[in-house]
Amino acid sequence: MMIEHLWLLCAGLSVLVMLLGIVLTVLTGHFQPVQPTGLARGFKRRVLAMELARCPHEVDLILGRFNQRNRTVMRQIQVVDYLFILAYWMLFAAAAIALVHRNFILGIASLLCATIAALSDDFENAYILKILRIPLDAKAQTRITRCRFFGTVKWAALFLYMILISALFCSLAKEHGWGLYLMAGALTLTGITGSVTLWLDGKVEYAVNAIGPLLVALAVSFGYCAAKNISLF
């Protein structure tokens, strides 16, 4: 593919990631309420709470001790999430390649963060699927701990990626309008917020909740670059 079409590829991948995100959101609506209600440590997003669970008791709060429907829904989410991981990695890698042409060091660092995040996400999904297949006894603790480790690495890498990739939009804004500075600022703010709140349990959802709107803004921004046929160089 010609390098000139990279903006169009990024715009298309942004839309694909949004669509898969919508599918995942619809699936989360199939969870049944769990008694007692309320997830551990201030989480409201059931899947995020599962990724960062600390012990079998927290998994019980997320899924329900004997609720097979919720376990089935969680399995379905992990399967779709593998497609989501591939799509967002391609998007983030393409954007990082665009940044390489403007700032080599930041571009390579962004690509590395995107790859670490995607690989960690794969391992996280694998451990969630393993947790769903076994009784929540003492032996499950090791898998829950490993799942939390890879979940933490994933989010840390994603938030750092957001901060780094904002340099691409700052560079573009200097040449093509202040509106792209807004994209850079939103990415930076979300990345910093997420990096700080990742260690504050459920408060990380402040940053995670911003990712959907950010994907819409990315699609618009990349579509603008494609329409203007903005050079990478």
C-alpha cells in the first residue's frame, strides 16, 4: 500500500475499532445482576473489574458464585476482544508509523507501547478464560494475580501510548490548524489521567470512559488528514 493512503487506513481502522467496541458494549449488557450488588474497590465496569481483580472473592462479586450465564457472557466478550485487540493494534501501529516519519524516536516508542499493550491484552484474555474454567479456590489465586499483572501492563502501555502519539497531532496542528491541537490535548489528558488513576482502583474508569469519544475524534481527525491529503513528511 502506498504511504499516502496511511491516513485513510487509520480512519478506516478507527471506525472498525469503534464498531467492535459497540459489539463488546452490547455483550456487556447481557450480564445478570449479582447479589450483593456492587463490584469491589469502586469499579462499575464489570469487564475492567475482572481484568484487575485481586482475589477469588472479587471474581464472585463480578460474576456471581454460581451464575453460569455471566461466565458464558464473559467468555463471549473475550472471544470478540481478540478481534478488538488485533484491530486496535493495527490502528495504533499505523498511527505510530505516521509519527515515525515526523519524529523517529517517539514513533518507535509509540509502536513499542502499542505492541506491549496488545500482547499483554492477549495474555490477560487467556487468563480470564482459564479463571472461568476452574473453581474459585486457592489454586485460582495464581491465575487471578497473573491476569491482574497483564491487565495493569496493558493499561499502563495504552496510557503511555496516548501521551506519545499526541506528538503526531501537535506536529500536524502546526501545519494544518488548531483543531488538531484539541486531539493532542485530549489524548495527553486521558493518558495522564489514566496513568495516575490506574493505581487508584475504580478511579481509572475516568480515563477508560473517555476512550470511546477519543476513537470518534481519531476517526474524524484521520479522515480530515486523508481528505486534505496531508503529507507525512
